[in-house]
Amino acid sequence: MTEKNLFSETQKFRQWWLWLIFVGIEGLMGFSIITQIIYGKSFSDSKWENLLIGFFVVLAVCILFFILRLETRISDNGIYVRFFPVQLKFRHYKWEDIDQIYLREYSPIVEYGGWGIRYSLFGKGKAFNVSGKMGLQLGFKNGRKVLIGTDKPEDMAQNLTAMGR
């Protein structure tokens, strides 16, 4: 039996303020390194070698955030989600295990402490989110809860309605 994808979405970290922070940190560290090497002046107690290591660590984090993506697939077999490259395989949530499914507005910081793969301290379960404040809430027969963030709530709702979900 072939599986039919009815909805597909890929989200990435593209918030301007996040990239402004990364560019600001990299710029300050780069300026400090160049100033120490060329002019011999130091703005801190750190040696330029230590700043260079820090520069490359922050650069690696920037590259990771650029590569990170939340992939959501809804098919006739269930819902698939992964946070690549943290999760190489999709997590599969079967329709028969899902008790409740609905779209809702949520607060990423208040409810889950931010973005990414998050766990709520207040009984709201697990969340996969990248941006925005809309998500697909799943309630399972075993009591677990999972929220999957979406930037396309209308498209997702149309596809779920067409499936009878």
C-alpha cells in the first residue's frame, strides 16, 4: 500500500532578531580579534586565540540554526514530524493512537519555554516549533500531548477537514 501525503510543511529559523543577535556577536568578536592582532589593543582580558575559538563556536551555532528545520507531513497513515538534523528519522503518530486533534493558538515562551523541541513544565506535553504561535495539538489515548507548530494553519485545517479529522 502506498502512502499519500496530504499536507507537507517545512519551517526554518528565519526570525530577523535571531540573526541580528548572531551577526552582532560575530561582528564584535571579529572586530576584537582583528584589533588585537593588528593594533595590539585588547578590549577584554581574553587573548585573541580564545576569542577566535569563541568566534568559530558561535559560527558553528549559526550554521546549525541555518540548517535546522521542522518538517511536518500529514498522510493517510498519520502525522510525521522531525526536527532535522537533531532527529534524522521522522516520528510517526498513528491516527489510531490519536484521541484529539485540533489547531490552536499558543505562546511558545510561556507554555514551552521557547522554540525547538520543548517540554512543558505545566502538563502541556511536548512541542515541536520554530516560529509563530499556531500549532496542531495532538492528544493521545494514553494521555500524552504533542503540539506541532505551523505557519500554514489554514492549509493544515483544510487538509484535516478533507480527511475527516
